[in-house]
Amino acid sequence: MKYLFSAVVASALMTGAAFADNVGATPNWTGFYAGGQLGYANVELSVGGVSSDESGVIGGLVAGYDYDLGAFVVGAGFDYDWSDIGDSSAGVSLDLDSIWRAKLRGGYKIGNGLLYATAGYAEATVSASVAGLSVDADDDGYFAGAGYDHMVAPNMSLGGELLYHEFDNFLSSGVDADTFTAQIRATYRF
């Protein structure tokens, strides 16, 4: 019993010393990542002075690369989200079908977390139907926002992101879209 007690005390002291060495240590964010995201989108579509304000589910895939600079992290990535958010009224149907993004991000490490700002290029696809005539249109735009990722395991992070998008004049049709998304995401880091 005396030896068992000594072994337990020695193990506790070594574990405490090892833990004390890691206090203040932050994970290394350098490397590729891929995963998925799911959330909420609010879309305001307008055409010819008529607008609709619709909300719904949006979700998709994310991939990118981060580079750890010590206290700061910079990175680039791509997102692709699917959606079926829209409005049908007075014989006119407008739907947001998808958004893809090419993004840059930069942030500050807080313990096992990364608080960051992001911005970049976005392209949205909308489908419209008027009096039996259907058209799909793509439009370039931009987005800006912020997010937080938290390293929950050596190769796994969970986080959330809030983005504002603006798209003007789909297919020279006069259709404009302003979109706000709030999503949670899980990524595997390579």
C-alpha cells in the first residue's frame, strides 16, 4: 500500500508539472482543413421596386489553409452552400439556390480558439419564374464578416461564422440580393 500511495503521488506530481508546462500554450493552426457547415440565412431579394424578405436553412462544405504566425493566424479558403430560400407571390417566384465564396481570413489566437475577420468574393445563383418562363442567373458579389473557431481535439475544430453578402443586378435583370448568414461549422485539420 505504501508503494502504491508513493506511485500515485509521483504520478500526480509529474502530471501537474507537465500540465504546468502547457499552460498558455496554444494549438498550431498551420495546415489544410475541410468540413461542413449548417445554419440560417436571411435573404432580401428585390426586383423592380418589389422586394421579399425570406429566411431558411443554408449549409454546405468548407475547405482552406491556415498559417500560424504565433499570436496571429492568416488563411484562405473556399465555401459552397446550398439553399432553397425564396418567395412566390403574384405569379413571380424568386429563389436563392446556392452561394460559393473565395475568402481570406485573419485572426487572433485566444487559448484554444481563433477569433477572426473574413472577407472576399462571392457568387450566388438564383432561379426566377415569371408567367411560366424560368431563368437561372449567377451574380458576383462580396461578403464580409467574423467568426470563431475552437480546437476541440488536435485535428478537429468547431466554430461559428456570421457573414453579410451583397449581390447586385443578376444577369442584368435588375434582381438584387442582400444576404445574411449565421452558421456553425466543424472542420478536420490535416
